[in-house]
Amino acid sequence: MGGTQAIRSGKDGHGGLGNVLSGIAVAVGFALFLGGFVWGALVYRPYTVPTDSMMPTVLPGDRVLAERIDGREVRRGDVVIFTDSMWSDLPMVKRVVGVGGDTVKCCGAGGELSVNGTALDEPYADHTKPDSGLAMPPGQAAAPGTPFEVTVPEGNLFLLGDRRAASVDSRAHLQEAGQGTVPRSTVSARVDAVAWPSMAMLERPRTYEALPGGTSRPGPLRLQVVIVAAGAVLVLLGAAYGPLVRVLGRGRRRAGVQ
């Protein structure tokens, strides 16, 4: 009789507190889970990359997450999404190599690109040469190593694809006003990660850190993922409390507790 009373007391006391705590865990977890998704939807937008111009960083068909930003926030090394009617009516994705006031030059003794006289180490770039070393006509990808020197107007950006032999970028528009640069205002987002079919954060190139203005900081995507994951764990733990207590209670009764 005393044993039965002890079990009932535990159910009414500690069991009741456990149920309250599990309910709080589920509520907090659900708020974190939903809040993280809503925050992500407000800050990021998905974009499918249609071409191979950003290989090997981004492959054709990859689904990326791009942080919504103002063009004034763009820094060298950023992979941005922009729309410029002089290039295309569709959004395009390229890497920012030069900003207003920079002198971008190709090429150094080792074939490297330079910004303001500083040679860039570009491990992200594919420098595979095409069959012909001749420069391509406007509107086509320029051959890697084709000489050029551009001083970027204030408020503009000089953009290149990572796969230099297959990218129609600023080099293809050198003869136009602005020497192939585009206004910062054309930028709508900055790519932070590849979401599908692989999952990977885009690292900020260190080669630009020594230049004035440095590189940009990653967006809040990692924090958002942590919040969503923490919310999911809390929901699962809170929801599992009741069934776990019942299973343990049955186990004790089978063991002879009366």
C-alpha cells in the first residue's frame, strides 16, 4: 500500500513538474524552429544558377541561398546576384573583383590578376585555357590571360566569373561605357551558401583582406541553422518526455514495484 502511495505521489509531484517542463520545451522549441525559418525567409532568397560560369565554386543547376543586401554593402570577393539591362534582363551571378577607385589589371608575370598593383591569389578560379588564345568578341567569354586594365568608376563594380574561359562578364563589355563595370545598385543579393544538391558555405577569399575595405562578413545563415536545429531538438525532447515516462513506469511495475 505504501509503495502504491509513493508512486502516486511521484506522479502528482515530480511527474506534474516534468509535464510542465516538457510543455515549455515544446513551446520554446517550436518558437525557435518557426522563428529561425521565418528569419531565414526574410533575409535569404533561393536562386538556381543556370550556367557553368562560376565553376568550381558553384555548379550549373545548384540551388544557392543569397542574402538580401543593398549594393552599398558589397565588398571585393563577394559572389553577388545582380541584374543589369546592358548585360541581360535576367539575374546573373558573378564575383566582385574590383570596387570604385580600384585598378584591375590582367595579367602579371605568372598570369595572375592584380588589384591596385596587388597580385591576387585566386584558388577559387578555374584558369583552364580555351583552345584559342585569341580574345573573344563582345558578348562571348573572354579567353583567360587576355590583357586589360580598368579603373573602376566610383559606385561601380568589376565582376568576373570563377570559370574564366566560360564566363561572359566585365571583360566582354570593356568597350562599353564604364568599361564593363556595373552600378552597385544592380546588386540584389550576396551568395552565402550552396543549399542543393550539396550543402556548403561559401568562404570569403583571404586574398582581398589586405586591400582597403577588406572583405565582407558572412551573413547570419549559420546562426539561423543553429536556431532551427536547437528548436527541433527541444520539440523532440519535450514530446518524448510523456511516452518515456509511461514506458519507464510500465518497466517498474513489471519489475514488481507495488
